Amino acid sequence: MALSGVEIFKLLPKTNCKKCGHPTCLAFAMKLAQRQATLDLCPDVSEDAKKILGEASAPPVRPITFGTGDKAVKMGEETVLFRHDKKFVNPCVLAIEIKDTLSESDITKKIEEVLSSELDRVGQKLRVDAIALTNASGDKGKFEAAAKIISSKAPNVPVILSTTDTASAEAAVKIFTGKRPIVFGANSGNAEAMANIAKAEKAILGVTANSLDELSALTEKIKSLGVEDMVIDSGAKKAKDIIGNNTLIRRAAIKKNFKALGYPVINFAQRDDSLHEALIAAVGIAKYASIIVLSSIEKWKNLALFTLRQNIYTDPQVPMQVEQKIYKLGEPTQESPLMITTNFSLTYFIVSGEIENSKVPSRLAVMDCEGLSVLTAWAAGKFTASKIAAFIKESGIENEVKHRELIIPGYVAILSGSIEEKLEGWKITVGPREANGLPAFLKGRAA
């Protein structure tokens, strides 16, 4: 069970040495109880206390690193049911299924889709994270051959090896030795053999069952065999079952500290209809899946799922922001337009993208408004005439441009007169209300 701050305090050295970065041991204990600090910050804690506190302070959903190198992904480590309580920690993994019945050219094509899936959205690199190789043939040789193709063509991409056949699992996992793959397919019939394979190869074990009771019994058995790192599948395939089972699993782990279900969840969303598959995947993203396996990764589907995942795993209490400064878009001259907006990431990337689409070299002044959008910042008194004027004066932009014209967003046209009063010698021009109007606006001015 989780310990209270006072219970944790009793196990600490009580020296108030401040080495942990907190003023007192009690303050540190309170942070540990709230899972806002880690025990390794205390250099003087006893070994006995470490053992007790280590278990008590461990995240209720086990943290696991899947894969190795720069494409490795972290899973689990979640501590809340709702993201408004505290942000969700590790974004779910999106994986594409590759069946070992495919030809080498078709396998290669799917691998290339994964490797080329990365896109940039509001400053973050988003991509399909993993490949799930399925032993659809039931043949050990074909499974092993497909694994070799994936290993050679995508050596850094994390891999799930999905098979219930222990001989196939053992042969394929050796190809990924040292790369932290997931061997998925441990069930009530092969649990011991699969656990031995995962333990020998230091792999993550995927455990599947037909009910939560069966699943929890399996994970306890496998843990007793020496395997700590697992991902779990409740057998849910329909949307309502995914929502129900994933919620019960997370609630048991978070609220009851039920260790037998305190593991990252994997959901299989494969459908013949791509839109239906995207909807099932969206359910998993929204409701606690740590891995979602897809049968296809068209660009439209990637963008929809990447965007949803990014939104779900963004801290709702901390707006996404970019640095306050004057950004050069293209190769602006001293005569190029100067525009201004707020430092909300989505606003910046949409506006800058539309300016780049216009092909008109420009400067974009991005003002720190604590990550708020234009209208919100104006309403909150953070994007005002006096603050805009002060930012422009302090930015040094007057030394870089010959003109004295500032283009403001159309939504705050009301500020134009007051900005001109505070920025002596400057002309204030009202731009479009929406960013998608910028290309025509800028091209019209350049004509």
C-alpha cells in the first residue's frame, strides 16, 4: 500500500541536510508521498528504508523501456486516472503489424512506411514507434526469416514478436538480442516456457488472457518465475471492452495498488476498414493503452492519431510555448514585413507555416504571453498595447528594418490605435483574423 508523508518521514534520516533539494526531510517525504520526487535524491537513506520506500514510492504502473538507442520508447510509470490531476507521463506506442506470410518486398515496403512516418507538429517529432511481427504462418522458419529482414532493414526500431509458439519465439528473439524486444504470446498454456525465454534474452514479455482474473493470475505466476517487465492484454477487441478493461486495469493499479495489473497495456486495433481501425485506436489512446497495434499506417491516419496522442499526453496545466524572440522566416531583408503573435506553440507553428507557404520572406515577433493564444492572452491582459510596445522596443528590431510597420492579428484590431500611441513613429496594420488568410494578404502586399 502507498505510504503517507508522515510514514515516509519516519523512515528518512531526519537530518534536514537539504542534499535532496528540499528544505527539510518532512518536505521531501511529502513530495515522495505525492510522487513528485524520487528516493534516489536522498544520499543518506538506509538500505532497509530503501527497500520499504522503494516499493511504496514505485509508480503503480511499472515503468518499462521498450527498445534501445534513440528510438527506444518508455511505457508505463503512470500515477493518475485523469490528466487534469497530473499529466500522463509516457505517450502510447503506435506499432504496425507485419505478418510473416508477406513476401520480402511487402515486408520491406511496410518497414519503409515506418521509417518515413515521422512528422513535425508544433515542434515535436512524431512517428510510428514500433513494428509488431506476427507469426501468422505458424511456421518457425518463416517467422525467423521475417525477423531477420526487419532486423537488417530497421535495426533501431523497437520490435514486438507475436507468437504463442515457444520454438518460434525463441528463434526470433535471439535475432534481437540486446535490443529489448517484446515477446508477446505468453498465456496459461505456455507461461513457464515463455517466461524462461524472456528471462534468458532480457526481453519484455507480453501476457494475454481472456479475463482480468486470468490475466492477474498469469502475471503473478510469471513474476514468481523471475520476469519483472511485462505488457498485458486483457483480450479486449471491441471498443466497449477496451474502454471497460483498460479502465478497470488502470483503476486497480492506481487506486488499489494492485501489483498484478500494474503493467503497461497493449491493445490490438487491427480492422479491415481503415477508418474503423483509426476509431478503435483512438479509444485506446484516450483510455490508457501503452501500445496500440495497427494493420496499416496511412498518412491521414497517422496525422489523426499523432495529434490525438500529442493532445492527450500534453500537460493541460502547462501550455506549450516557444521562445520569445524575433523569428526570421525565409531570408528577410530590411524591407520585409514584420508581424507579431503570442508564444503559444500551436499559434506559432500555424502562423509561421502559413507565412512560409506565402513564399514572402518575413519576420515574426513572438511575444511571451505564458503560452496563451492571441484572444486568450488579450482577454487575460497579457497581449496589450503597452506590453507589445515594450517588447518591440526592447527587441532591437528597429536596427534590423528600415520601415516602421507592425502587422498585428486581426482578432486584436482594437489594439491598433493604442499601439501606435505607444510606439511613436510606427504604423500599425491589421492583418487577417485567421492564419490561413496570411498567404493572400502577404502576396497582395508584395504585388
